[in-house]
Amino acid sequence: MVMSYNKEYQKKYREANKEKMEEYKKKWFQENKEKLREQRRKYNEENKETIREYKKKWSQENKERISKQRKRWYEANKEIVSEHGKKRYEANREKILEQGKEYREANKEIINERRRKHREANKEIINERKKKYYKANSKKICEQQKKYKDANEEKIKERKKKNWAILKENQEKYIKHREQKKKYRKENEERLKEQKKKYYQENGEILRDQSKKQRDDLSDTYVKSCLTSDNNLTHKDIPQGLIEVQRELMKIKRFIKKEDQK
């Protein structure tokens, strides 16, 4: 009876003195901050494994709840998170880049597999996002690509050559690649024609300069074009040996023509 009375009295007292008690708690915590921190640190050190196990178990049991809480918190604090991330990156840029590089090197296969699975599961979303981004930034992208190509011409040529060599070694992959390209060209014939036309209109002068350079230098592409102009052969049908012979022949013809004009 006495206990019941005490509980009831305590409950009524707490309700009547809510603000007073809150103020007292706040004051007490402020005065004992260091003491509490030390106690908590000591407890954590002594019970490290137990706490870790408990946290792991709780996280497993409350995955959805945690996910929702994180999402809700992130949505409410987007700007703060973004600003904090920028500041942290600026202050630790070199360290973060180095850590990222080390992690990628050590986990290449895992990362590639994760990316492949993500692409497979989100093909349509990724394609739609790419289209949307390209549409909004087409001029910027073209400018960046042009700049990169001009600065890395030899590097790009070497990489293409290397990739083709690898692809040709694997016949099955090579045939599949050719079939895919053929299928794509067939399905997008009109669009590709329109793209070529638009590109030529925008870059006509550059293309004419490139053609003149190829003609003057007797490049492989120009020599192949001369060899396939009056027949059903394609550039792929022309072996390198024949290109070299034809180039020398064209040089002789040019020399004779030059001499006759004197």
C-alpha cells in the first residue's frame, strides 16, 4: 500500500515539476560531463566485443527500420551533408584519392562484379539517365571529347590498336562484336544518317582539313579509299602489304606529274 502510494506520489510530482526536473537533469549532466564520458569510455573498452555483437545483431534485426531512418535523415539534412562532404574532401583530398586508389586496386574483381550486377538490374534506368544527361549537356560533352582527342591522339590510336588485337584473338567475341555493330547500324540507320549529316554541317571545315592532310600524307585510310573506289572491295579486304605498294606507286606518280609540270 505504501509502495503504491509512493509510486503515485512520484508520478504526480514528476508531472507537476517536469520543467524543474528537466532543468535539474540538464544542470547535473553539464556538471558531470567529464565523469560520465570517462565512465562510458571505460565501459565501452571493457565490453567492446559484447557491444559489437549486440549492435550487429540489432542491425540485422532492424535493417528496414535503419534504412528508412537514414533515408529520412538524409532527406532532411541534404544540404548539411553536402557541405560537410565538400569541406572534408577539400581538407583531405590527397588522402581520400590515395585511399580510393588503394581500395580499387585491392578489390578490382569485386567492384567489377558489383558494377556488372548493377548495370544488369538497372539497364533501362541507366540508359534513360544517360540519354537525359547527354541531351542536356551535348555541346559540353562534344567539346570535352574533342579536347581529349586532340590532347591524346597517339594514346587513343595505341589503345584502339591494342583492343582490336585482343578482340581478334578471341574469335567468338570478335564475331559477336561485329554482329552487334551490324545490328545496331541496321536498327538505327536513319538516326545515324541524320547524325552524320549534322556532324558534317557543324564540322565541315575540320573534316575537309583532315581529308586534305590524309591525301597529302597518303595515309592508310586514303590509300584504301583509292583502292576500293571502283570495285566492290571494302577497307577490310585490303592487306597492309598492298597498301604499302600502292602508296609507293602513288608517290612515283606524283613525282612524275610534278616533274612534267616544271
